Amino acid sequence: MHAWSGFERPMVESMRTAGVPTVVLVHGLLMNVRQYLPVLTDFIATMGEADRETLIQTRLTPQAVRSVGCPRFDSAGGAAQTAADADRAGAKTLVLLASQANSAGVQRVSGLVPTRRLLRAVYDGLSRDPAMQLVMRLHPADDMADCERMAWEQRGVMFADGALYGWLRKVDVVVTQASTVGLEALFVQKPLVIVNLTGEDDLIPFVKEGVAVGVSRAEDILPAVRNAFGHVSRSEAARRRFVEMYAGAVDGRSAERVASFVAEIATQGTVRSISEREDQYAAWRPREGSVECLSEVRT
């Protein structure tokens, strides 16, 4: 989203030289504010108002940031569970574990444990109850080798390949650290468990906002999954509020809002100066040895 990749940055700078404004579309939940600064583009389209407010606090002008929802969610309206999906009497409890773009073996992101450690902790916890079936949803950027995947499959772990919403209809509980899949689980009113084994604050306030059950110790994972069913029935108002704040409007029209924003920028947008970008980064450069998380920015 920060346009720092080997392709995006040269493109943005080329457009700046030509006096052409640029916009970036946020396609996930913002976690660590440090990795997004300085924002190189002139405009940003966020999913929900929560992330828009956070970016405005980093000295971006309110006019430069707009909440548009997420085009990827435009198909979410048909993801609600049907009676046929729910009719699995006698079947095991399906627990979907969604990983992050966080290498299967190396901790690259502060506030997230590597996928291998997360998978091992959840597997060990759920294995204590034969009625639990673990279903692993790997992030596309996770680099789990085929042989490792086969080893997990031999232990009984299923892998959720294919369309996400098809799996969200089938499973009973969703477990993650801070993945956008957690937000999508709320779309379809699935119980959500947030596992944070880092000892640090949660990157996304699912638990703080009352829409998920939180776990900070591996031995508590199984009880949390069992308790999540009762939690979801008590948090409907919080769920609706959270989805609105973090996902924006899930009405099938996000792509239209993105197109409208781009058209508006094309006719009225201006290019930010380099000094504006540098001032923004200087104001939010993390303290030495500290981690700037969104929980700190918003409090």
C-alpha cells in the first residue's frame, strides 16, 4: 500500500516528475504504521474509516485519504451460511487457521509469530479434542514446501485451497493472528479467535473491540475455540460496528467508489511535494528500539 516495491516506486516518481497525481488502494488492514511511511503516493483509498483516521494522524490531509471499502469484498454479500452448509450433524468442528504474509519459518513482522510456530501451537491445542478438525488457510506469500505440507496432511490437517468464501461457509470457527480473513469471518458471522503469542499488543483490535476471543498462551487455544461459540451471540452490535469501521461499506459497490475517486483525482488532484512527504515521515519516525503499532497511534 505504500508503493515501495521495485515496480511501484519508479512508477510513482515518474508520474510525480510529469505532474500526474497517484493513488494507492489499501487491500488489507493496516498493522504497523512504520512500514507505511513515508506514503509516496498523493492519495490513498482505504477500506474503512478507522484506517483513514490513522493515516490522517500521520499528517496526510483529510482530502488525500478516502474510505471506499474494498472491491475484493464486493462478492461477500453472497457468502452468508446457508442451511445446507450448516447441516453437518455429527461432523467434526472445522477450525480454519488463516496465516499471514509471514514466512513459514522466520519472524519478519513484529507482533506476529512465524506460521510454523502458529500452526504447531494450534495443532497441538486442537489435537487434545478428537472432535476438532484443523483446516489451514495459507497466505499466498507463505512459503511452505510441498513436503512439509504433506507431512501436516499425514497428521490430519486439511488445507483450504480455492475460494475463501466457500471455506468460510463450511467452517465453524476462524483462528488467526491479525489477518484480513478475520474481518471476512465477521462478514459471515463466524466465531473468531485471535492468537497472539508474542507478548506484544494485538496489531488489530479485534479483541479490544469485543468481536473476538483473545488467546495469549498456547495452552488456552482449545478452551478459546470452545468458548468462541457463545461469544459470537453476545457481540452482534460490536460485530456490525467493527465491520463498518474497518471494512467500510460491504454493499457490492466498492469498485464503483474506487473508480469515482480515481476520476475525481484525474480532474482535480494535485501532486504532493517531496518536502511534504519528508515532513510526514519525520513526524512519525518510531522511537529508537520501539515498535509503532496502530494500538499506540489510536490511544
